[in-house]
Amino acid sequence: MTVNNGYLKVVPLENISLKGGLLGNKNRLVRKEVIPYLWKALNNQLPGTDPSNAIENIRIAAGEAEGEFIGMVFQDSDVAKWLEAVSYQLTTNPDQELERLADSVIALIEKAQQPDGYLNTYYIIKEPDKKWTNLAECHELYCAGHMMEAAVAYYQATGKRKLLDVMLSFADLIAEKFGTEENKINGYPGHQEIELALIKLYRITEDEKYRDLAKYFIDQRGKKPSYFKLEWEARGWTSHWPDQDKISELDYFQAHKPVQQQNAATGHAVRAMYMYSGMADLALETGDEILIQACQRLWDNVTRKKMYITGGIGSSGHLESFTVDYDLPNDTAYAETCAAIGLVFFAQRMFHLQPGAEYIDIMERALYNGVLSGISEDGQKFFYVNPLEVLPEVCENRNDHKHVKPTRQKWFGCACCPPNIARLLASIGEYIYSYNEESIYVNLYTESTVDVRIKGEDITIKQETDYPWKGKVNLKIVTNKEVEFTLVLRIPGWCRKAELEVNGGQIDISDLEDNGYIYIDKNWGNGDQVNLKISMPVEKVYSNPQIRENIGKVAIQRGPVVYCLEEADNGSNLASIYLPVDTELKPEFRDDFLGGVTTISGKAVKIDKDNWSTDLYSTENYQYRSIKITAVPYFAWNNRKNGEMLVWLNKMD
Amino acid sequence: MTVNNGYLKVVPLENISLKGGLLGNKNRLVRKEVIPYLWKALNNQLPGTDPSNAIENIRIAAGEAEGEFIGMVFQDSDVAKWLEAVSYQLTTNPDQELERLADSVIALIEKAQQPDGYLNTYYIIKEPDKKWTNLAECHELYCAGHMMEAAVAYYQATGKRKLLDVMLSFADLIAEKFGTEENKINGYPGHQEIELALIKLYRITEDEKYRDLAKYFIDQRGKKPSYFKLEWEARGWTSHWPDQDKISELDYFQAHKPVQQQNAATGHAVRAMYMYSGMADLALETGDEILIQACQRLWDNVTRKKMYITGGIGSSGHLESFTVDYDLPNDTAYAETCAAIGLVFFAQRMFHLQPGAEYIDIMERALYNGVLSGISEDGQKFFYVNPLEVLPEVCENRNDHKHVKPTRQKWFGCACCPPNIARLLASIGEYIYSYNEESIYVNLYTESTVDVRIKGEDITIKQETDYPWKGKVNLKIVTNKEVEFTLVLRIPGWCRKAELEVNGGQIDISDLEDNGYIYIDKNWGNGDQVNLKISMPVEKVYSNPQIRENIGKVAIQRGPVVYCLEEADNGSNLASIYLPVDTELKPEFRDDFLGGVTTISGKAVKIDKDNWSTDLYSTENYQYRSIKITAVPYFAWNNRKNGEMLVWLNKMD
């Protein structure tokens, strides 16, 4: 753990142990179910789904098989994300068989690599003479970035350098090919990703070339004349996706102006998140204030004008993109799982740049809602799109809802989300704590143990909690020697009342709080205990009146968890239910339900449909009848039978 | 006026005179502004619009010019509808110059006609060897139908047979080519229209061949194997619209099953309306009960499950189509002007089959709202799509709103609506009255005079009223001789209280009312007067709770006119306005405003945006402030500056 400057750092995964709790269970689910399931998918072994062919593509490129490239132009990235998820799991849970499997894939990758370092199975197999001719659409640098991330993770997990060396050699090739010089390609990726991967290479190698290459990609972006248009012209105006003219809309790629001048989130939401994360990563290395300010403006725009209550972002199915401020339709919401994952990445980096509760509040919102919703209880079905309102009949019959699947899917033709959620949950330990030279920050509350070295001493903190279902947290210090450091505890933004005890003595947190965190500076000794009690009532949440779809509506939230109604518990016609704003809503933890969740129940009213004629319109107002509703965590929806789902309920004042 | 059976009949246009009033004014607008404007459009004389080229296409086909066919495959139909509108105007308002212009067009059409009777400029110019090979997509029979309607109208208006003879000869060719026999084409039109046109030819010629050809097209439709698929295969699976696979979805064409077995409105809404109208026309000639029952089922499905409060139908921009029951989004509503026009056609025919108020209630709803909304106050700008909620920024930036124009348009690449609204409003007189051997029905209230021959006597009825702005109607009988007949007056479905006086004596209408009409059977003498007073308070209208977009909302209606809020009168953020259900709303007729309309004003509340933080979500409920709202007739919106518009307001119970 090297500390380069004053910014907060990630606690590496090897220092984290997760036991149970919601996040620990999801992490275990990835290990036990998702990684083997993804392996089947990558090897065309999922019945009833389109073949991924991702592994076979590598085999073909390596000369070990014959055949055609099948899949998306970025199919390699699915393998990279799988390897990255495997690496994180191997870090904390060694598994020789899994490691052998990964080694075999890495051996293939090494074999597929071209003598000059180039690596991309689509181009190697299909268009070997078209390399680097379509940066805008064809994801070569994106795939490279994902494989670099996998290489770093695998090296950190196993100490094995093979994949790292492969990717360093590819990175060297890219550094040779790309740059502002006349004899180089002056371009940058259509889908950002390599920027943050290069920072990882830099951190692990301390070779500034990689940081500088990341900086080149970030700084070159959006310069005029547009590289994407120049290469398009050079290609003779051909497109890889002829149905979609993306290139004439540069804001789709966040390439409409230099990143330092961007004020609003535009275009493809995942690209945006990866770019902003890369910008923040670069700033973490350079301290570039201009970049930090741009990150903050973009953060503000996303989280104050373009984010669902679930942390979902990118509301439009068309080009998977952001639209205008406050345009957050619930039924046609895209809110791609990968975009929420990207928001988690961005949030963590922003927090490390300038610690403050807002970043982790958003990170937690995205994680417990818009990310976890992407994976089923059994880890074998997924949502790519995460709407906040589903009426299956409408999804199935309306063209403008065709991206909204009312049922979790076994796989996707574009399968970016399943391995992305796997790599995030496999590395979730890294999001719990942060540290610097004299402090350890507890960002997320979840059953876990962390080892950190502060002021030369090895300290362990054991965290016990049933969060997010209960608000009690116990932290116990294990150390050989007393050490003075600051234990920094997050008070979630949704929390209105928190109580703190240190070694049994009540502490007034108002004196210790700054920007959503409480700073406990003390000589910590072995056995010291901190108890935090975060009040976690059921909350009724209202929406900014500029979000027109939510006017007159209310959502249910408890702690960081957003709730929804499902038809399975509440019958059909959920849209005709009204929640009185003064109704009492009761939480109940149910160990045996949906993998163990807290449900919320209470009285509501429903429009009495039977009282209405067969007319479409009438001067008679509705009549209502009393009903009981039961809400389940949004992330857990559609784990039973198919049916309607609704987050924003009509409110009755 | 021949009476073939017991069904009600249209009173021909030559027997109607319109003076002023809303409908009379719109009729005059068509004469003074729209017909000349359309002529410019058809001749490529509208600056800043795509050239229609429709007249030039005919000139080229006639050998009078050289050049390429330009425009839609159905471009001829725009000329046909213009000629039809011209004919209706010439019937009531002779105009030698206009008639000469029409004659010149007809002379061109005659010249363009092929020796065998064929007529379609697209095929004549562009694909002369591909005639009748793509009935599904290429509108030959549709264009033929429109030109037949024009021919009948022009003959009735002027007595000139040239266009009629041209179209009878084409109809004869079609009758030769099409049929169930093996040596004939067993197909039917992709876009219905010719069916009702052929009934018009039959009525004017009394030649059963045309009725039978209409019956063939109706009966053949939807038989298995599908003709559309067979011809598609025969063409080698080529498509005229390669981007849209329509042919594999036969319900788009209402060709998924025989029409007699259809229960639900499907597919393209205009096609559906024209087909149902053709079915009803055929039933009016044959008394076919099975067909009448099918018409009634389809009517019920449309008007009880798939119709906006404006009478707009076909909610989906994708393929301009119906979707599922109760799926009526306001902001993405398609509700094509032509579809509302088609609903007017269908309603009139259903009423003639089986008189009852529901048909004319719907006809009136469509006419005063979803149809009139399609044309601007100056007659030179149009809406093709008629949404019930518009936020310009969203329309301009969201792909799933791209069909929704927030501004009335000067012209369209597919320009079906402007000439369609012209022909309807030019013939609006035909919708006011109906008659049979012993009765005259007054369906629409508007300033007008009608001449009818009943029991051998010529009777004139003079109607004076300020409807739809006022509910008082005065009817005066002019006759040389007392005649016993039944004067049948509609009591609109929205009316809760009506008072009737005959020659000054109050009559209890409850004794006379049947199915929404009051039947006044009497020896009517010259100077007899009937005064009807229809109570017309401002109504708050609620929506069937199965229409989820309208739950918790209220619309304002007065008489048949649906109202909306515009930004011009009410500021922005219309979606944050609440209408208390007990608020008093006051009508005020304003002669100088929007061409003379009644506006409606009252107190409402608006969410106080200034009281909200910059957060997107909060546990603080809204605060409201009192405002005054002013609503304008929906049809009159966007005649001032651009801005938001909203029909369904939040209601506050």
C-alpha cells in the first residue's frame, strides 16, 4: 500500500474479509453461482440463449480452433470482466481449480496476442487490416482497458505476471501508436474504459508512461476537428452499426468538447461514468484542480438532475443515454445496470478526492438499488435495464418499451452487465473502507473485518451489523499496541438520528461531525469498541417537482433500500393504489423470504374499479377502498412470478 | 336522394347551407385558406418545405413533363383529397376559377391514365412492370379509392363526368384483375380505403359490380394463407420500406383474420378506421348482420378501451398504431389527425346503421377535439400527431418523443393529414343531419340550414345557435304545407339537463327520449319553432382507472370541447399544477381570442418549486401556492408561441 499524496485510498481486497450480511452474501453468490454460470455462458453452454462464443473467439485467434468470430465487436471484454471477477475472488478465497481455469484462459490470451503486442479477437480474426480504423465504434481500446484491469487484478490476486506482461506489452504498443505527434494516431476511445485501466497499470508499475497515456486519452477527447469525424471520413463514411448514426452526435461519446469544459452529463451513460471515473483517477494521481472541478460539475449534474431514486442513470433506451435535466420516466427507464455500477466507481473516486457524505450516499443508493437489482436471488438471471414501473403487457406490446424486459433474463446478446456486476460484487470489499496516513474511514456498514497498517502498526477492525436491515453497528479494534488515529464513521444522509458509544460511553456526535462523517480521534487500544446506532425508520420520499413523472407520488425507503410493490403481493393495477402520507408503515425482517429481506407493510387505498362503468371518461370521481400493501426491496423484485412492479406510488395528502 | 332500405341516410351537401358558427367558420377557412394553401403545397410552392411534387408527378405520368417521380408511393392521394375538398366547396360555393383549376388537374389525370384504365403515377413513372406486386405496402388500391371518392364528389358538385369516367374505367380494370378466381389476383389493399370508395361508386351508378368488389375486398381480407405473405415471397422478400417489417405482423393491416371474426382494434389506426367504415358502408347496403356485429365489437373496443378524451386514437407512434387496451400515454400519444377523421367516418356510418347517441357523442368528441386540433387558426399549419401533454424540451430531445412536434408544421413529407382535414371540413355539412323516410335527425348543433324532402314535401329547417360555446338551439321549420314527420334531436351524452320548447310550450323530454335522442312526432307547419336548451356547465372529467397515465388526474370539458392549459397563459411546469376538485371554473366567451373561443378560468394550486432544495429526493412533502389558471380549447392550442401544453391536470380531492 503506497500512499502518493493526501487523498484517501482504497483498502486492498486482500485486507478485507467479508462474512455474511447482504453484501457478504452477494459476494458469496458471485463466487458460488455467478462465476461458474458466466463460465458456461462464455463457453456457449447456456441452453436457450444466443452463444456468447467469447472463449472460442480467443481460441480461434490463438490458432487453437478454426471458425468465425461470433458476437459483439467487444466480446473479449466479457472474458476480461470474468477474469477480473475471478481474480477478486481468488484474492480472498483461494481456489486451485478456478485458478487453473483462469490460467488456461490466460495462456490462450497470450497465444492470441500478436507479435507486436496487439490483442483483440475481433480484429485478429475478422478484420486484421482494419485495426485502429474505427475507434469511435469498435471498442478496441475499451476491450484493452478491461483486459488491463483483469491483468492487474490477477497479478494482485496470484502474483502471476503472465497476463500483466501481455497487457503491459499491449499498453506499450498503444503508447507507441497513440499521441498528439504527427506520426501517431491522434484518436481516443469511442467507449471509455482504458483511462482508468491505465491508471491501474501506473499504480502497479509506477511507470509514468501509463499515467501519461491515460492523460493523453482524457485531454485529447473532444478537441476540434473531431477525430471521430476524421476517421469516419477516412473510412469512407462506413459504420459498424449502420442503423445508428452515432458519430454525428459527438455528445453521445462525451466527445463534443474537451472534458475540462463539460458541465452536463450527456450521451451513453456507461461511457460517461467510466470517463468521469478515469478523470477522477487521473486527478487522484495529479491533483489537477481543473479536472477535479469538471468532475464535480458532472457529478452534480448527474446526481442532482439525472438520477433515479434507485441510483439508476441514463434514462433513455435510445443509445442507452442521458437526456435532459429532470427527465426521468419510470416505465421506459433504461437505467442500465452497468451505468449504476459506473456511478459506484465514480462516487468512490470523488469521495477519495474530497471526502464528504454525498458521494458515499449516492454510492450506497446505487449499490443497494440500481446495481443489486441487476442480479437475481439465484445469481443466474439478470436485468440489463432497470425500470421503476413495469406493466408486463405494455412492455411486451409497446415499441417504446421494447428495451424494458418484465422478466429477468438468462443472458443477453450484448452481455456487458452480468460480468460487470460479478466484478463489482467480487470486489465489494474495496468499497467498505478508505484510509489515509492517519485515518480509517468506514463508508459502508456490513459484516466485515479490515486490516490496515496505520503509523507502522497493523490494526484490525471487526465490524458486526445487520445493516441494511438494522441500524446497529459494532466496531471492535484489534491491535498489539495503542495507536492514535482517527476512526471516521459515515452518518448516512438519509439518517436523521444517530447515537454513538465509545467503550460504553455515550458521545455527542454533533461535536465530531463534519460533512456527514464523525471523526473520532483517539489512542485506540486492543478491545476498544464503538457502537453506532443509526435510526432507520420507514421513510416516505418525495421527488423534486421538476421530475414531472413523480409529481403527486411517493416512494418508500428504509435505510439505503428503496422499496417497490409487486403484483405477487399486492394484486394487479398497482397504478391505482394510493399511499396516504400519514399511513403507518411497518418493517418486518423475513429470513425465509427473497433470500432474507425486510418487507414493509401498511394500509393504503385503491381505486375501486368495480365502481366504475365501462366508460373511458366520466364526471364521477373515483371511489376508494382500503387495502393492505406489502413492499419488497426494489433490488429483489421479479424473483418470483412475473407481474407488475411499481416504485413511485400515488400519494394521498 | 335514393333510399334503399330502412337505414338512416346522409343529407347531401347540396341541401345544407352553413353560415357562421365554429363549424361554419372552419368550413369557410378551408375554402378561403386551406384549399389555396394545399394547391401551393402540391405544386412545390411552399418555401422551406420538402416539395410534394404531387401535381408534377401527374404531369410526368401524362407525358406533359419530364422528370422523376418524387414523394411517397401514395403521393397521388394528396391530389385526390384536394380534388375531393374542392368538390365539396364547389357544391355549396360555386367558384369558376377554382373549378377551372380542378378541371385542368382532371384533364391531366385523364391523360395520365393508361389505355387499360390503370392510374397511379408512382407505378406509371417508376416501376411500370411492378404493378399489383406489392399490395401490402404500395397503396395502389388506396390511391385508387381516394381518386374514386374525388370523382364521385366532383361529379356530384359539377355534374361533370370526366373524372368519374376515368375512375369507373379504373374500377372496371380492378374488378377484372381482382377476385377469388384462379386467374385473378386474390389480394386486397394494404391500406384500406377503396372499400368505402367503391360503395360510393355503387351508390352513384347503382352498378352492383362495385358493391360486390367492395365486398370481395372486405371478405377476402385475413384469409389463410395470407395473400400479403404470398406476394412477399413472390417478390423475393423485398420490401418497399426495408426498415420496417410490417408484413410479418398482419394485425398491422387488420389482415390477421377475417374481418367478421375481429374483436379488437389492431394495427395502423387510419387503416382500421377506413376498413371499419367500409364494413359499415357495405352493411348499410346489404344489412349483413354478421358484419354489423363485427362493426359494433370493433366500435366498442375502440371507444371503450383505446380512445383519448380528445377522440384521438392509435396511441403509438411506432407504425401509427393501436396498442393494448387502456394504454393511452399522453406525452407520446400519436393520435393522428387522420385517425380521428376516420373515427368521424366510422361513427356516422354506425349511427346510420343503428341510431343511438353514443355514436354521435364520439363523433362530436373526435371532431371538436382530435380533428380540429390538426389545423391552425390561420389554416396554414398542421398537426399530424396530437399529444395531450407537451414539454417542448422533451419532445426535442427524447427519441421516443420524436414523432411529437411541439409546433404546428407547415407541411409533412407524408402529407396525408392536411388534405384529409380539408375534405372533412369541406363536407362537414353532411354530418349535421341524417334522415329517413319519416324522420329528420339533428345530430350536430351548429348554425345551418337544411333542405329535405320528406313524404313528398320539401321542408327547410333553419338552425340558429352559438354551439359549442352556448347550449341554446333554435330550429325553425319552413314548409309550404303541414307534414307529419319526426324531428329527432340529439341530447349529447355529456348533457345532464336539457329543456325543450315546441312553439313556446315546454315539453317534458323524458317521455320522448330514447337512446340519447328525443323524438318529436308532429304535424309540422311553416314557422313552427323548437327551442332546445342544453345545459353546458364546465365539467371536471375523470378517467377510467385502468388508464394508468390518468390516475389522479382531471380534465376540463365544457359541452363537447375538451380544454387544455398552455404555457402562454399559465407559465411553465404545468405538470406541477393541481386542480382542486371543488374549485369553481368559469367560462368566458372571448370573441377576439384564438378566433373566438370560450376560455375557462379558476383557482388552482401549484407546487412551490422555490421551497424545494436542489435535491432530487427528500422526505419533505411539497408546499403549494395558490394560482389562477386559464384553459383554452384543446383544438386551439399552439396558435400562439410555443410552449408546454397539458390536458390532464393533477387533481386535488
